Amino acid sequence: MKVAFTTLGCRTNQHDTAEMQVLLEKEGYSIVNSSETADIYVINTCTVTARSDYNSRLAVKKSLAINENATVVFTGCYAQLNPKDSAKMEGLDLVLGNADKLKIVEALKATLKKNSTQKQSGLAKVHMSDIHADREFQTLPVTQYQGRTKAFIKVQTGCDESCSFCTVVRARGSSASDSRENILDNVQHAIDGGYKEITLTGINLGTWGMDFRSQENFSSLVEDIADLNGNFRIRLSSINPMEIDDHLIELIAQHEKICPHLHIPLQSGDTAILSKMRRNYNADQYKHIARRAVDRIPSLGLGADVIVGFPSESEENFESTRRLIKELPFSYLHVFSYSPRSGTEAHNCKNNIKNIIKKERNLILSDLVKEKAHLFHKSFIGRKVTVLIEEHKQTNGSLKGHSEHYVPVRIDTDIALQNQLVTVLITEVQKNELVGCLEL
């Protein structure tokens, strides 16, 4: 039987998808692209915003539009937080919790046997364990990832923070870390499989090891991975500011295998709003950590998440955020308009901001970071960067990939170099990407 996956949201979800694919392939299922006709569609959902919810539901409709008779599995964070509502969704057959993703084979077999009964009842089967129960970290080696050039290694899951706007704790449970030995084995497995970029992922990545009896720190894990043999580079996914220590900054600055790229969630540049968000840092602390990283790491690619229109955000609060962003050399931002999430503390907050004001503030920050990104991109003209080739465009004979700084790069050549790390001399900037030529 053919199985197609649609993955929404974070890089941890991408790793979860890869694990489920491994399990299904071992059982003889064939994995196909989400746009192809399949017998089974698995939707790995996200619920970080109302838009994420909508896209998760839309993925079901798109799958059934391809094959209306397919079996559809709904898993991930949207499914975890809304199992009963999800079960009522037309066309769904199985709702699978985050803690049950590695049980997909057994759950799917049972669903396929009872499929006709469930269809008649109008309700999908819900397979949902308690995400908050004590559990050991579970993962398994993965040989195939979507895109086939980057390996996403999950080292941690869950979160012990209590941000007032976030559903992650309810969707993923408390923080749990994989063992150092298992992570190193999984990374080596990916390197041996030919992957040139290893992305370390987690729901609260920098807290890896803090749940161990004798606490370990994330930077020591990164160092061990960087010291492995092989032709590869390491990229860190999103890491909160208070988990970035001096050792990690020095590693990124000095170790050639670690990408000079940090995605440090900001959310707001105003201390009063950060306090209402229950973030564990203030604006000055964020600025200090980001500036320390920028000053020490040459040409650091610096990204962040920002929320505009949080309840009670005044013009003065917003101006503090705009000013902080202007002061720091961000190379990109993910700007979100605040979206109330049911079950969160902020959901019941008063003084909600009008949508038109959210849109205005979103646009102001988006325009600001476009200027900053352009300046950052221009700084590479005449310089050499290392690019992982991710895509070969047959129509115009170009290669596409990202530099170590997480900047999109295009090379106009017919040479087939997918999944290779190549040196590129940057010659110009076009729109949102660098353009260069191969250094052979």
C-alpha cells in the first residue's frame, strides 16, 4: 500500500514524520509524495496559530481530493489538543496522539480492519495516550528524510516553560531528553547515510540534558557531535536565549562544522509584554545575548520569531520591539500576528488588539527586516560561502541551496551536485537570494 505524508510546523515534526516513515517502510508500505495518489494519507499537524489549524484541516481535504477512498491519519499537535473535534472531521479514520506516533503501525492495522465500521459511525478512531505521563525519550535511527539532503535529529521533546500564549506543554508534555549515546549513534547513522547537514531539533532544544539526574548541558552535546568524523555540517534549530551559553557561542565561532546561524525567539522587544507572555528573559537580556553572539561569530545569520498585537500591546510597547529589532543585525524574522489559543492563559486576556492594528504592525516589522536582510545579503558579494545543494532546476539549469548562514543561494550551472557541499563565490543579490558561481 502507498502512504503519503504531509508535515506542518516545526522541524521536530519533520523528524517525527521521518520516524513514522521508517516504521511503515519496515512493514512493506511504500512512501510516496503528498501530491500523489495514495492508499493512506498521514497529516502531521501543527497548532501554533489559527492559520496552522486551518492548514492542518485543509491538508485532509487536499488528500481526499486526490483519493476520496483513502484512509486518513491525523496526528501531531492539533490532533493532540483537539482529539474529539478531530474525530468528527469528515474523511478522517484515525486520530493519533503525539505520544503514540511510534505506534502508528499497530494503530493503522487496527484502523484498516475496522475501516468500514468507523466510516459508518462518522467518527474516527482516537488513539491517544497521556502526554503528561512519565515517559522515557523514544526515537529511532532514520535513513530517509523529506528533501533527502538534510537530516533532522530530535534530541529533546516537550517543554517545562509556562508561556502564557503557548500550547506546546499541553501538546508535547514535559521536557524529556534523549541520551547522549543514542544521539551520537543517530547522528553517525545519518552521516553514514550520506546526509551533509545535520539539524538538531527539539521543542525546547537548549534544555537538553537538564532532566538527567546529573544535569548535562546542550553545548557539550554539540561539541561531541561536531567532533564526529565525516563530511557534514551541523545546524541548530530554534534555541531560546537563556540556553545560549558562552561555550556554545565559542563553539559556533571556532568550529568549522557548526553553521554560523542562530534562530533565537524574541516574541517581543518590550519587557512589560515579555513579562505578560511569561518569557524567562527581559528585553535587555535578549539584546545582550544576541549582541554577544553577533560580536563573536563572524557573519552570523541571526533569525527570530516575533509576535505583534499581544493583548494590551500599546504603541509604546510595539515601538520598543521595533527599536530593538532595528538595533540588532537580524538576517530574517518570522513575524506573527497574535492568535488566541484556547486553553492558554493569554486566551482570557482583555484589551485585545484590533486585527487592523496587528496587520499594520506586522507590515512595519516585515518591511524593516527586508531592509536588514538585503544589507546582510549584500555583505557577501565578492566572498565565498559553502552551500548545500538541495535542488536542481532542470528548466533553467540552476542549483539552489542554503549557505552556512542560512541564506538562499542560486548557482547557474548544469552540473548535477544535489546533496553536495560546494564552495560558491557570490557575485550579486537578486530579490531574496544570493547568486554566485562554483569554485571548482
